[in-house]
Amino acid sequence: MLAFVRSLVAERPRSGTELRAAIEERFPDEDAPALAYACRNLLNFVQVPPRGVWGRTGQVASTTAESWLGRAAAGPPSIDETVLRYLAAFGPTSRPGRD
């Protein structure tokens, strides 16, 4: 299943509707919405632009991070990297109950 969806979105980004339809066609006896949801989370999906232009909305289209970046995704960051990224984004914070 994952290999099928990975190859599908590698061709071009797909909307949720397109993804569910393709899964339903390929795996008619399975729950296509549930499988599409699982694939979006297991394959590190990213939303690609444009979602909307000049005041008009559009359907969300997604692909894998690997397809979008053109390379394999890096492994998970260390806890030190995670803390530094958090602080860079949100600044220092207090510990709960220690204001």
C-alpha cells in the first residue's frame, strides 16, 4: 500500500479526493479514506503550493517530503536540536508553575 501511494504522489502531487479514488480503485475491498489518512502520516506528506491564489482557495495537494525536496529526508533530530529549534522559533519559556 505505502509503495503504491509513494509512487502515485511521486508522479505529481495529489489531492485527498484523488488519493482516495486511486486507493479505492487499486484496493476496492479496503477502506480508502482510512488508508489515505494512514499514508499521509506514514509517508511524511507535505502540502505543496499553490493552495490558493489572489483571494481564491484551491484544493490541498500533497506529495512526500522526499519527492518535494528531491532527496531522502534526514533522520529524526536529536533532543538538543529539537530544543534549539523550539527556542529559535518561540524564544525562551518558563517552566510550568515557576512563573
